[in-house]
Amino acid sequence: MSGSPPQCPHAVSVGRALLAVAAPLVWHNAVLPRLALDIRGRTAANVAFATGYARVFAGEPRWGAAAGWRLGLGAAAAVLAGYGAALALPPARRALAATPDRSPGVSLPEWVGAHIPLGTVYSEELIFRGTLDPIAGTPLTALTFGLWHIAPARAAGDPILPTIAVTTAAGLIFGALRRRTGSATAPALLHYALNAGGAVTPRLARSRPG
């Protein structure tokens, strides 16, 4: 009886990993920019893509893991303390005040309360730490996370290679937190503290005299 030869499990796993790596890059660097959405549309689109991606590739973010909350809250508190210290030091405060305003055309509460936690943190942590990291491993996931930022860097006029390097390094840290806790919650909380603090602190610096 003739039939097609059985597929090699290793080949199937490699193909799945390659597809899991390619899909976010195509989405964020090719498809999403061509949609020409405003920030609210991009947030909704990223949330939908991340949720569908996690379903297709059997993501397990384990948002409710206690270890993820403990370590994540500690890491986030350390970051926020660092921002607070920067505001208290006049040279650092002046440097923050000179930071270009990158507000995306919505109010600060909407940016920090909706678009950063949903369009950025939920979407990226579900894709990368909650789904891709267990499939492809932390180094490749971190590099993919860096490459994910090519289109945003171009849109903002930022240098591409330094942006990739910095976000890849951040991906390694986020991946280490996921491995330690078995949850995407720890890197998500750290990620949120970094991004939200980066949005709020320069405005606070500009509002303070001296």
C-alpha cells in the first residue's frame, strides 16, 4: 500500500519555529504599516493579532502565576524608583526635560492607561515571552523582538541598528524573567514600568521649575 512518507518530527518543529518567528515580523514591519491606522486602530489590531497568534501557536503566558507577579512587581518598583531618583537630581531632570515629546496624539492618561498596556505590553509579551520564547528559545526570541521594532524606528526617525540592539538586549532580560518565573507577567510588569515611566517622567520634568 503506497502513501506519503511520514513527516519527521524534527522538521515539523523547525518549520513551526520558523513560522512562529516570521509571522510577527511580517505583521509588524510589513502588514501593519500599510494599514495606515491611527494609534487606536493600531492598538486594536495588535491586540487582535497577538491573541490570534497565541491561539495558533498554543501560547501559555500564565498571567496569574504568583511568582510572575512577585518578581514583576519588584522589578517594576525598582524601575519607578530609578525614574523618581532621576527627577530628584537636577542634571538628570534637565536631561529628561530636554527629551523630545513622543506623545502619539492622544491624552497622557489614554496613552499610559490603554495604548501602552494593551497595544504594546500585552501584545508584545503575549507574542514573544508568552508564545515564541518556549518555541524558539530566548536568544532567537530576543532577536526577533529587536527586529519587530524596525518599522516603529523608521516611523520615528530613530537609527535602526541601535534600536534593534537595545530592544534585543531588553528581550534577553524579559526572557530571563519569563524563564525564572514560568510566566509572562514578570516581563510584562517590567515592560510596562519602563514604557509608562518613559512617557510620564519627561512631562513631569518639564513641569518642574529648575
